[in-house]
Amino acid sequence: MRLNKLDWLWMPLLVMVGVVLVWSLSSATWAPRLPTPTKTLQDSRLYILEPFAKRGEQDQGILRFTWYSLVLVAKGYVIAILVGTPLGFLLGMSKLFSKGFDPLIQILRPVSPLAWLPLGLILFGRLESAALFTIAICSMWPTVLNTAMGVRAIPQDYLNVGRVLRLSRWDMLGKIMIPAALPYMFTGYRLSLGLAWLVIVAAEMLTGAPGVGGFLWQEYNSDIPAHIILCILTIGLVGFVLDRLMSVVENRLRAA
Amino acid sequence: MPQEDTVDEHLLIMRGVSKGFVQGGRRIEVLADLNLTIHTGELVAIVGSSGSGKSTLVSLIAGLQTPDSGTIEFAAKPVSGPGPERGVVFQNYSLLPWLSVTDNIALAVNSVFPQWSTAERQEYVHKFIQMVNLSHAAHKRPSELSGGMRQRVSLARTLAIKPRLLLLDEPLSALDALTRAVLQQEIARICADEKITGLLITNDIDEALLLADRVIPLTAGPKATLGPSFVVDLPRPRDASVLFHTPEFRELRTKVMTHLLEMRHSTHASAKPARPLPSVIPVHERWRPVPKEAVSDQPSDVKFFAPKG
């Protein structure tokens, strides 16, 4: 097929039109409970046009809900990074440490957020703490593994430069090891942020905290399917934007 | 400014140094029974072919690796680890890619002379950037520089920490011939101006004779060891274009080269004789008309065969 300069624009548009068509057809035929695209738009109008409105605890503009979710994600994500980065450094620097912790990490990594949340509730009691615990422990692993990989990939030459200069332990870390591993660390941070955002919905659905995830679950219970679709689209778009932002930072670091 | 060095007649003494590695379950002796003395103020060049363990030798003197046997003494004290008094210019420059030229040198200066004021250090860093003619590129990152410029930065960084012994580990081997010639002149100038005691590792006899006071051949590894030293008493400053045509230079060059080749023969005396290549006779197939569509721009059919025995 011949490539066109505007492929980037009309190809995605074509795919979206296709999806809307399949969606319309589905709601007209085999999925009668699925609202049509126009119905979805109509039902969601209020939430989109007044994105920051607050009419009640569980009835707020979609961006206001998004903001609540982002704040919760940010908190959990910061915990994940603060715990995950040093852990990654230890894994990367010490073979012994790596041998000891690797199996544990491989076992904990695939555990679903739905499984962590009840444990968080038992450990911390409070809903928000349990949600933070879940976000942090689920999103930590890419940071841990990429940081460890980045530390292992530091060229011996850079370390030799530091050794000849007799840099102190902290200078070695701050002036050579961290800058050298930073591109890898940021890849980890980007993947972790994606996971944290993925987990938020599960956490909010279970805790009922106000946010996009909580709203989604509530609207399912109130049988307003249009709002479920609205939430899904919002979650997807926000996740996409977050990933783009992080990869901009990441690329700048790689270019440096 | 750092104080003048107290004069040590023997700055570096290596006695019976050996070093080997285990690779794939087999132990490989890289250096065997190596003896070397470097006096303060002289520039010694060690010439050897690639793979003879030259870089290992530098790592041992720098203290980045420890010898399996033998002793290395620097300034009358055994070498126990790396330190700024033995500055290394690495073959692959080893500049930190996230720092500018200035910052790469400043990192070294700040960590070796923490007692100086910020202004003093800045001026000092600037002086060394000027010394290697890189003032115009002071704010560039290593990735924006050519190989020659990177090696200048690396040289400036190492000179700036005022090492008592400058270790040059094949500093120019990755550069093109012209850049190499220019940098050789600069190294010669800087070494003379700064009265540097140095050890130059190289695979280039001309380079060694151009820069050094003494040239020592290193036999091909494994079990590489040093040969006798050849004193280079050619007048300075040495201009490559003139020097290379003088009979004194040619005579020295021949001596060193002959020695390197002889040592090579003696180490490889037990090796299998070189296998003769099979004699190959090209055979042309008889010309025959070719259908038009089969004609391509491939060369005509030429087949080779090796006669048996």
C-alpha cells in the first residue's frame, strides 16, 4: 500500500469510525443494553460540559473525578518510586541481594490488585491507606526491575573514573551511578505510572472512593451504562496522556 | 596550587608481576614475571601488539586490578587501590556523557581539590580546557565532539588532577592518522611543558619513539613480559616530519621492531607451523550462447577448485 503524508491523521480516524459503526450495530442487534454512541453522548453531556461541577458526593464533573483519581495515583506512585528505586539499586549492585530477592519479586509481581486490596485493608484498616498500599505494591515492579537493569548496565569505565578520583560512596552514587542509570530508571517510572493508573480503577471500585473508578462502579449499580463508557474513555485518554508526558521526559534523558 | 613533587628517583617499581584470568573454565596467564621501573620525570612507552595485555598492565599500575603475584610500589608504598596520583587516560575516553566538557573536568577537579574555592577551581578547569585547545567546545557534551576532541577532554581531565604518574592507555589508537599526528604533537608539548612523568601504552612504534624517553617492547600474550628498554636519545622538540627521515630514528625503529619480531618468534616457537593455503586454479567454463533473459550483471561463471593433496 502506498503511504501518504496524512496517514497519521486519516488512518486513526478511519479506525475510530469503524469502531463506532461496530458499536452502533452491536447496540442495535445483539447487545440491547449497550447504549448507542449518540445516546452515550447525550447522557454524558452534563458531565463533559461541566467537567468540574460538584452536584453531590457521587455526582460530579468527569474531570473533577479524574482529579481525585490522579491525586490518589500520585500518592501511591510516589510511594512506589521511593521504595522501588532504592530496592532496584540494591538489586543491581549486589549479586547476593539479587539472588535472594529475585524469586520473591517474581512471585509477587503477577499478583492482581484485587488480591492486594483486602490484605491492605487488614494491614492498615483505612480505605485510603489500603488503596495506596495496593497502588504502590502493584506499580512498583517495573521501577525495581528497570532500575536494577540500569545499574547493572553502568559501564565499568564510568565506575573506574570514579575509583581513580577516589569519589566517596555518596558521590559515586550521585555523580556517576544515578545519572548513568537514569534513562533505565525513567523507563521503569513510565511503566510504573501506567500500572498505577491501571490499579486505581480497581482500588476505587472496591473502596468506593470518589474518582473515575468509583463513579464507574456506582453508575453500573445505578444502571446508567452510558456513564460506564464515558469513564472507560476518560481512563484511557488520561492513561495515554500520562504515558506521552513520561516518554517526553524519558526521550529528553536519553538524548542527553 | 599543589606543591612540587618530592623527587623520587624510582617513582614506580614493579617486581615479578603476574596476572591471569579465568575464562570459560580455563586459566589464561596474561602477564608473566613483569619487571618495570619508572623514574620521576621520564616518559616511558610500552609497545606491543593488540591482545598482549597492555591494558591489563595499566589497570594493575592504576590499582583497578590487583596482581596475582609480584609487587607494585608507587612512591615507595605498595599500590593498594586506585587514586588520583596515578591518573589514567582511558583508550575509550570514558567521559561521562551527561556532563559537558567543563563539567567532566570539574567533576575531577572538585573531587581532588575540595579545599580550593569555587572561583579558583573554575579558573583552573578553564586553564586545562585551554591547554588542549577546546575553549570553543567547553559547553558541549561528549556526544557532540569528534573522537580526537573527546580524547583531548579525557587528557585534560586527567592532567587537571595533577597525577604524579600519567598513564596513557593507547590514547590515540581509536583515532584517524591525521588527528593522531596532531594529538601526538600536543601530548609531546604538554608533557614537556608540565614536566610529566608518564607511561604511554601504544601499538605504534613511531608514536612511542616520537614521545618517549625510553621504549620497552611487550611480547605478544599470553604470558606477555617486557623486553629490554631502548633509550630514545633523539633531540627534543621532535618534529615527526623531520624525525622520521633521520638515520638515528630509523636505526632505533629497526632495533625495536626486530626485537618485537624476535620475541614473537620465541614465544610462538612451539606453535604449529603455518598451514599453507591450497593452491587455487580458476577454471572458466566454455563459452556457450546464453538465452537473453538469463543475462544478468553478475560476473561470468568462474569456478574454483582446489586440487587434492
